[in-house]
Amino acid sequence: MATPTLPLAIIAAGGTGGHMFPAQALAEALLARGWRVRLSTDARGARYAGGFPEAVEIQQVASATFARGGALARALVPFRILGGIAGAMIRMLFNRPSIVVGFGGYPTIPAMSAAWILRVPRMIHEQNGVLGRTNRIFSKRVDRVACGTWPTDLPDGVEGVPSGNPVRGAVMERAGAGYIPPGDYPMSLVVIGGSQGARILSDVVPPAIAALPMEMLARLRVAHQARGEDEERVATYYAEHAIDAEVEPFFTDIPRRLSEAQLVISRAGASSVADISVIGRPSILVPYAVAAGDHQTANARGLAQAEAAVVIPESQLDVETLSEQIRAILENPEAASRMARNALAEGRPDATEKLVEMVEELSGVTPRPEGEQR
């Protein structure tokens, strides 16, 4: 008897960690449930795909944005997008997916457009509290809109389903890890800036840490994620002030570092907020001021209202303010522990399973995990 072909899910995601990390979480879960998974992204997104399981087929598509390049490049954008859509349609006609799931970003346009034209079941997942441009375009052309941050600002006539933001398997392995409150022993502080807008953290965080009392500095270890162009100067500053610090453009072991941290300083990207919540750590969040629709402020709202995070608007971020907030948390173990518990209560460790349920409901397909009798 021939083995039936496994159903195919196409996951379309743009080229930032905010789009790719939840896409990776869904890919991992679908593979475990017996699906084939193809990731549709562009060359930039492919650079973030290293953490995806090897079983995921990576399909680079032609895409473009009006936000970058000169006049000629912008004039060619519609033709590049149309070419990408045509290519996606041809691939779907030869190997029809059971569902297409978009996570936002311009590289999702070809796959989502092809799915709409061919009437393939389709859904989008929005990580932030405000729909991104691409997800806003498709929100009225899909069967379901899953919302990672709730409430989400949605267009009139569009209904969303609160799902939470999926986190990668490496984060789930650390979910609810025991929190060691700050005290008279080595402490860890993690600084993550996301793929955009990290420069202000590289400007303000190091001197804010240097302004802490010497007895606190002597016990502090810093892991600071800085842009490549800022890496050397940030590392030099820490070294000149005798601060024990690791500075890298990207830490591949962020889940471990978060689980060991007494405090996290971060942008309020949806994936960062989800990771911090699922693991359960006190945080100081600095929303990216020019994020579309000020969506990072919306992302931070839940942790702020739960008294799990201190939110400092970028316009109010300075060395003195930040240093005072760091000190207030690290000098008060009871308050820090309470923040950690409150953050954990805001986490949605079931977000990935919620998305899997939506995928299987919309597609009408419920494959069995590999190894089960068919």
C-alpha cells in the first residue's frame, strides 16, 4: 500500500526576527504533527532561517519594498512583486498546499497573493498590537487573523482571534525556569535590541550601568546585543570601565541567557516580549519610537499593566533615568521576584498549539505525528 503524501503547509515570513521566530515555532510544531513545511521568504529572511529544522524547505521568492533603494529600484518594485506572485502560483499549481500562513513582511506578498488567487485556505498571524502594512493588506483576504498581542488594532470589519505569540522550542525548554532574585552574588543583565533601532540602547545602557554603585558592578555580568557597527565601541566602553560584559551582534543562545538573567533590558518587539513572558523575567522595555503605528508601545502594555516591566519611552530615556531603574530593581529582590512572577502570568506558552489548531481547522487536515499508525 502506497504511503500517502503528507499535507503541505507554506509559511510565509519577512526578514526580521519578529516575523521569523514565531514562524519557526509553528514550523517546528507542524513537523512534529506530521506536516511537510515550506518557508517562503526572501534573501534577507533566509539569513534568519538557520534555526529552522532541516526538514523545512527554504524557498526564496522575488520580493521588494518601496522603502529602500533609489528611484529605479522603486520603479521596479511592482514588477518584482508580480514576478514573485507568478512564481508562487506556478509552484502551488504543481504542489498545492493545504494552507498558507503569513507572518508579515513584504516577502509574504507572493505566497499570500497566490493563495488568495488560487483560493487556498490562508491565515495571517500578527505579532504586534498594530497590524503591519502587509498584514493589513491581507487582513480582509484571509480566512483567519490570529493576534499575538491583545487587543490588536484591526481594520473595520476584520475580526481577530487572540492566539498569543509562538515562541521557539529553545524558549519553551526554558519556560517558567526558576528565577533567582538579585542578591549578594553574581548577577546577570541581558540587553537585547532587536534587528532595528538598537543604537540608542548601545548609547545609553553602558553608561547607565557604569553609574551603578561599585559594589553592584563588581557582581554584575552583562550580555549586550549590539549592532555590528556599534559592537567595538560598546565593548571598549565596558572594558574601560572594568565591567564584565559580552558584546555580540546576535546571541544564538538568548533563551539560556534570559533564563539566567536577573534583569532584561529590551526593545518591545513582539517576540522579545513573548520570550521574556514565557520564561518569566523582570524587564525594562524601551519601545522603538518610530515603529509603525507605535506598535511596540502596544506590545509593552500588557507587561506594564501587570507590573512585570518598567516601560521607558525613547523620548525619556537617558543615562540617569535608566540607571535609577536598574538599581531600583537589582536592589529590591522581593520586587524583582514579583515582577518575574507577573511576567510569567502574562506568558502564553500555549500560543503555538493555538496556531496549530487554527491551521488544522482551516485546512481540514489533521495528520498524525510521525511514528503513529495510519
